[in-house]
Amino acid sequence: IFFTPEEINASQGRTRLTYLAGRFAAKEAVFKSLGTGGYWQDIEVLAEKNNQPYIVLQKKMKIIADQKGVKKILISLSHDNDYAIAQAIAIGEKRDSMTFRMY
């Protein structure tokens, strides 16, 4: 329900609950940065080879981001024992205003 097959596969060989909790926090932060809810699997939290996370929007969330003029979402994750936290910044430009929401 919450994670894509690629996110679940990426959690293998790690502290799985901590890893997935970070991804959940990241998705929640993305929802808030876009000012709306949606389908959890329409937000994918992936990682570069150096483990830097990045966001891939699909389907409904991609449409919402495009309508709001969002061009990129920056994401930061942190874990500490039983806690996970994430911050998302939606950056974009519309013809008459700049979109900038941080959560």
C-alpha cells in the first residue's frame, strides 16, 4: 500500500523498519510540500549510488506537481534509533509566482 516494489527491494539487507520508516516520513513530507494528499505509491523515494535520496513522482502526484509548477523536490532523511524524520522542499516556477513550500 505505501511502498513501490523498488522501494521494498531496496530495503533488503538493511535495518528494514528504519529504512522504510524514513521512506514513509519522506513521502509524508512530499505530500505536505505539495499541499495535498494522494496515493502513497505515486511518490517513490529512491537513492543514488552514494545513498543520496531523490524523489520520483508518478501518476496523480506528477499531475499535481505539474499543475502547481513544481519542477523539483529536494528531500533530506535522518534516522535515530526508533525515529525517522524527513524534510521536503518543492521548488518550481509559475508564470506569475514562485512555488516554494518546505515541510
